[in-house]
Amino acid sequence: MKSLYKQFFKSSMRILVSLFISFLGLQHVSAATISSTSTGGNWADASTWVGGVLPTSSDDVIIVAGATVVVRSPYTLSPLNPATCNSLTVDGTLIMGIGSGGSRYLQVSNALIINPGGVVTNDEVTLHRIGVGGDFINDGTFNSLIGAGSIQLVLNGTGAQIIGGTPTSQSFETL
């Protein structure tokens, strides 16, 4: 009789362990790809993004051709409160700041890619920061110095990082 209970217990435990491992496998969440709408808007506005979902640090973000996305309030350099994403591909235009209101901050955990026709620029007014944890690839335009405004490009990854591409235009104030 004890042998029968032992077999039942072992068999039940195997099933439970298998179900638990299967459940863990279902819980894996990969990065979502979030694209801007065709017109873009403020990074912090849900209407800027297809599906109405704001990007998070685990999302791969695409600013589509023809769209202009602006990083502005509430994403500040001081106090530290960056807009975040896992990776960023710019086919349209990304503007850091808009007119006034302080320095803005965008943190990209991995690669920042500016494709041909893509533009990253500033508001011509103040200092802004873009942190990049992966490679910085520019095949478009990166204007860090415009008017009184500038963008600090901070390579803050933990391993080797590449600055590459064939830019249309590229200027660095602080790297």
C-alpha cells in the first residue's frame, strides 16, 4: 500500500513540476516594437504611438518616416527622469526639447540607429542629453549643435560601443 502511495506521489510531483516549468515559459515577455504614428507628437502622449501605448525601457521604438517626435516634459535631466526605450530607430525626426522649459533626457538601453532621411536634433534653446547603452549608428543627420541648444551624446554601456554609419550630417558637442 505504501508503495502505491509513493508512486502516486512521485507521479503527481512530476506533473506539478512539468506544469510549473511550462507556466514559467509562458511568462517570458519579449520587447514590444512601438512605432510612432505618421505625424508623431510628444513622446509622453499616448496619441503619438500606434496603439496608444507609451514606450517603456523594454520596448524597441521606431520613429517612422514623415513623423516628428519631441522629447519634452516630463522627461528631465534635473531631476533625473528620462524618457526610455530599449532601442531606437529614427526614420523621421526626433527633437530634443521644444522652445524652453529645461533640459530633456532620453535613455536608450541598446542601439540608437538613425537611418537615411532620419534626423535627431535639438530645440535650439538649451542643453539636452541622449544616453546610449549600445551602438550609435548614424546614416542620417545628427545635429547636436543648433543655435544655443545642444545634445550631449553619452555612451553609457558596460561593454565596447561603436559609433558608425555614413552620416549625411553629424556634429558632436560632448561625447
